Amino acid sequence: MKFLHAMIRVKDINKSMDFYTKLLGMNLVRTVTLEDSILYFLSDQDGQTQIELTENFEIPENGYENGTAFGHFAFSTVSMDLFAEKMHKLGYQFLYEPFYLEEVHSKIAFIKDPDGNEIEIIED
């Protein structure tokens, strides 16, 4: 068995595409148009992991509610300092500033995507 992707619904596809492609470096690999939505498949740099951004044609006025079961997505970076510089240039900010987590021997931080999903950034 192979993990294919995780799907999230987005309120503003342009903001979400900017966040995932410009900030996190994901690449749009395909789109699928359905009767009620458009699916945007984004892949990481090695093509192994995908996120499906779903733009429904009928979106709740206040967007979507994040449940209490989902925690976060995690992305790696070679340099937290370079990531922070890029993030600030693009107008984003940390939810939790970078800190060293002894248990994993790495620096980590958290941000949120335009729909409020938490993203963990882990320095390799």
C-alpha cells in the first residue's frame, strides 16, 4: 500500500496556491474539474507526497471549520533562518516562533495556511 495524498478544502484558491507553491515550494502537478469542484494536486520536490486542494463551487460564507482531530502537516527545511526570511518577505508570520526541541534534536516552528491549517516546519 502507498500513501497518495491528503485533501483539504480551501476558501480562496489563489491565496492557498500562493502559500503552498511560493512559500512551501510545492508544485502543481494536475487539476481535475468535477461537477461541483476543482481539485488541485500539489507535489513536494521529490514527487513522493501530495496535497489536494479542493475548491468547491459552493463555499460556506465563513469558510470551513477545522475539526479537533486534525493536528498539522509537517514540512522540512534545510535552514529555519532562510525559511523565516522568505516567509516574512511573502507577508506570512509564525504561529509559534522557531525553537529547539530536544526530543527530536531539531529546530521547529509552526505557521498557518490561509484556511487556518497548522503547518510544522522542521529544520533538517
